Amino acid sequence: MSIRITQAQPSDAPLITDLVGELLQEIMTAIGAPAFGFSQVETEGRARRWLADGTYTVLLAHDGEAAAGFLALSESRALYAEGTFGTIPELYVRPAFRSRKVGTLLMAEAKQVVRSKGWTRLEVTTPPLPQFDRTRTFYERQGFNISGGRKMKLSL
């Protein structure tokens, strides 16, 4: 296996959309609840726009011609974080590529992007536990630590 990491371009929006759909379906299946809405057309349009305007950075992992997974980065701002910082809104590795260091390679590249942007930190919210304990363990191996709280949302 020779995993190659590339930075996505707007033309990669269809692939990214497929990967996001797989990620959301996996989460909803694991928790047994329809936690996300998903429109292929709308998601692809958003991905294409955000990649084009630079507000969304996506790293794609490839094994030859096959897409193995992706990691998305977005900029945030907070006084508690002492400036701008990055968030990982999505990270997904296709099941056939798990336990093959694809996530680790994506994370290593993400850390380089974060440093190059001068962000003060990188934050991530894991999917619901205990169904995703392995995900939390992966992030801890990458140097993340639990900072408290739970992700909450208000849909408008």
C-alpha cells in the first residue's frame, strides 16, 4: 500500500460528497438515529464553493486510483484559543483502509497545514460515544486530549 495525500480541488467535490455521505450513513447506522440531513446535490455545491473560495481545506488519501478517505479543515476564531485555530469537521477513512495508517497520514498532513496557517490549535468533536470509542482513541494517539463538554446544536 502506498498512500498518497493530496489537497482537494473544486473538481474533487463529487468524490468528497460521496465520502461525506458514507461517513454520515455510518454514524447514523451506529447510533440508530437520523442525526443528519444529506443532499448529494447541495453538499456537492457547498464543497465546490468552499474549496474554490479557500474557506474549506480537504486532504484526500489515495491508494493508487482508489479514494481511501479524507480530512476536512476549517478556520475558527475564539478568544479562549488565543486567536485563529482549526477544526476538523469531518474525517473519514473507508472501512477497507482502516488500521492501515491512512488516518495517521491524513492527520500528519493536517498538522502541517495548521502550522502553515499559523493557527494556535486544532480541535475536533468525536461522534457519539460509546459507539465511537475507537475514534476517540485514534485522536488521543494523535495527541488530542479531552477538553470537556459535549457538542450541542441548534438548528435554525
